[in-house]
Amino acid sequence: MNNRVKQEIREWVESLVIALVLALVIRAFIVQAFKIPTGSMKPTLQAGDRVLVNKFLYKFKEPQRGDIIVFRYPGEDKKDFIKRLIATGGEVVEIRGGDIYIDNKRIEDPFIIRQIRYFNKRPYGSSGKPVKVPDGHYYVLGDNSASSKDSRYWGFVPAKNMIGKAFLMYWPPKRIRLVK
């Protein structure tokens, strides 16, 4: 091989290594793609939708009620879940008459309620049994109340399990949009 060919191969290899390192850094610390596995977030997200998640945002800003978050399932670090954040540490949650109450005030946020009637016959937040979210934890619900295993069933998400905020649906192409 002559020197010119060797130089070209070396440049290609260097470019590929740099691109790979950048992709790994971006995925590990900034943005990651996730596929929605179930219909628990209907109508907002459908099974098979793909979203981008900002993993960097919550290093500087506290999660807000209504954010759609991705987190590691409590007690099982290998599973990632996506749900809507309803309450943060110190807040009291109750599901009463199909509505969500935080600190005894009915939630009116259209991104949370969206004509969805929440029901709860589970131990965490059932009607007549408000629960207080422990500090450093979150209470999350799927938008599709009838088909979502969420904080009503298994309790609270520790802050350390937070991966990030879903911000963009990029697949399927006809549904590309910001996630709210």
C-alpha cells in the first residue's frame, strides 16, 4: 500500500472513531431515543411511537408537574418506563371522583387531565386515602388510566431513577411533534 492510501484509511478510521465517541457521549449524557412499548400513555403516545429524551435538563432544573418522564422502574433497573409526572416530594395525592387532587386542590392543567377520568382502587392514592409523596420521589400516572401500571400500583419513583424528559416524537413521521 502506498502512503496516500494509508493516509486516507487513517483519516477514515479517525473520523469514525470520533463520530462513535461523540455518539456515545451524546447518548449517555444528553439525548437518548426510546420506543413506547405499550398503550399506557394513550392518547398522547401510542405503542410503537419513538421519542427523544433530554437527559441533561434535570441536572439544572427540577421536574415539573405535567412533564412526560422516562425513568428506571423502581426495583428493576433494567426496565425503562414513560409516564406523566403528577406530584413531587412533599405533595399529597388523591384520586377522587375521576379527578386528581394535589394538596386537596383539583388539577386543572389540560395536559394532565385531557378528558381522562382516573380511577384508583389501588393502595397509592385511592379515593378517601390520600398519600404523601416522600421527599426525593415522584408520583407518576399513565395518560391511559384504564391500561397503565403506574404509581397507583407500585408507589413512588425515586429521583435517582430519573432518566429524563421526553421532548420530541420522531416516529412515525406523520406524528412528528413536540411531546406535551
